[in-house]
Amino acid sequence: MKIFIDTADVKEIKRLNSIGIIDGITTNPSLIAKEGRNFEQVVKEITSIVNGPISAEAISLDAEGMITEAKKLSKIHKNIVVKIPMTSEGIKAVRVLEKEGIKCNVTLVFSVTQALLAAKAGASFVSPFVGRIDDIGKKGMDVVKDIIETYKNYDFKTEIIVASVRNLEHVKEAGLLGADIATIPPQIIDEMFKHELTDKGIKKFLEDWDKVKSK
Ligand code: G3P
């Protein structure tokens, strides 16, 4: 499973990327706004750190506007993937952009039927928001499971990004289901490393080592 970081925090991206397990980045307007910096500057900086797909979102609501924005964004770097919201205008834009070689990530996806349309339009990526589906009392990971099955039926090449990841259980289930990618906030990536028995084990090894090191 590829791991993307779901953040626009350049410091966090540098820190986690240096470990060597990061395959890409996703941002959205809320994450960019949190940084309080110029959008294009942040995106450009991210492309200089991580060598993999970097999602940057278009904010227009009409296909024409999205296409214009996408073309501008794609000029920033060859790794830019344009995030397009799941609407009929969005799908129209995705069809045009993918034909022109601009990769799209259809975002704000909450159902299998939406994911089916994204794949039919030729989207490179689709982002089901599992946490937000959980928020409305349904199981986000069930939607991911159904998308995987549907895509297999037709051999769609669209990669599934499990997004709106809120906990380790989401990451574990993404792996068990064989999702292509999980885009994970930095603090949850940090949690992935941890286990109380690892800490306890290290402590014990060091204590035992202390007893023999002077002999
Ligand atoms: O990747 C999508 C993500 O940024 C949304 O997460 O927690 O706001 O639902 P959240």
C-alpha cells in the first residue's frame, strides 16, 4: 500500500519524508488555509521535497474554470495531480484533462456510484472520504471495499486513495482490503510506528545491556 501524507505542512512533510516511506502528498483548500501561506508557493515547495504524486485542488465549480485552473496547476511540476470535486461539472473536466495527460484525483467521494463515474471518466485517482462517512453513521471502509470490488469487475485502472483517515483502524482496514493508497495525517503516521511492547522491549534490552557492558 502506498502511503501519502494528508497535509500541507512543509515541516511535517520534510520530517516524515526523510524516513523514506512516503509515496505522495494530498492537500485540500482547508489544509492549505491552515498554513496561512500562498497556495502555489506551498505546492511548489512540496514538489521539491517529495518525488511522487502531489494533489492540489481546483476550487472552480464549473468545468471550464476547473480546466483552466488544472492547466495552471499542472505547470507547477510534472508530479501535480489536480483534485477535482465529484460533481457532473467535475467529471466533465476530468474527462478532458485526463485525455490531455493531466492527472486528476476525484475528491469528496462518498459512494460506489460516484466512484464508478470517476473511473468511467478516466480519473487517475479517486478519494473516498472514510472518516466523513463514519461521521454520518455509516461505515466508510465498507464503501472502499465495494469500490475495490466494482473496479475489479471492470478492470478500471483508477487508483483508490483512502482519504479522511482518522485512526489506525482505517489504515489497517485499507491494508487488509488492498486499497492502492492511504493518505494519512502526520500524527496518525507517527502512531503507526508505535507499540507499547516495542517501547517496553527496548527498555528491557537497554537495562540488561547496562548490567553486562562494564564486564
Ligand atoms: O484527504 C481528505 C481529508 O483531508 C479530509 O479529512 O478529516 O477533514 O474529513 P477530514
